[in-house]
Amino acid sequence: MTGPFLSLPQIRNRLILTARAVLRDHRAGPDGRCRVCRVPECRVATAARNVIDTAAEPRPAETQADDRLR
């Protein structure tokens, strides 16, 4: 649970850490199926990868701030 006292970067980091934990649990086994869901294409792992990919993208405000520093 996140409290109201956390900053946006802290919440973002917690989302990433949670998504990584989910990927560790929902990785494919030797038979190519998810170890938890027992399906070849695990929706939970796909959602966790999407969270990580989205969080890793630079936000427009960050790129603008970088441009102003140059």
C-alpha cells in the first residue's frame, strides 16, 4: 500500500519493483507455460512487462527539463 506522503517517482519505483516480482513468479517453466497460471501466454506476465516498459519511457516533462539544461 502506498501512502499519500510518497512522491510520484517513489510510486513509479514501487510499481516497477512489483512488476519485477510478478515476472519472477510468472516466468515460463521448462514446458513453456507459466508456472502459476499454467498457460503458454500468461496475461499477468504480459501486463507486468507493459508496466515496466511504460515506466521506463521518458515522460514529456523529463525530456523538456533535459532540453532546458542543455
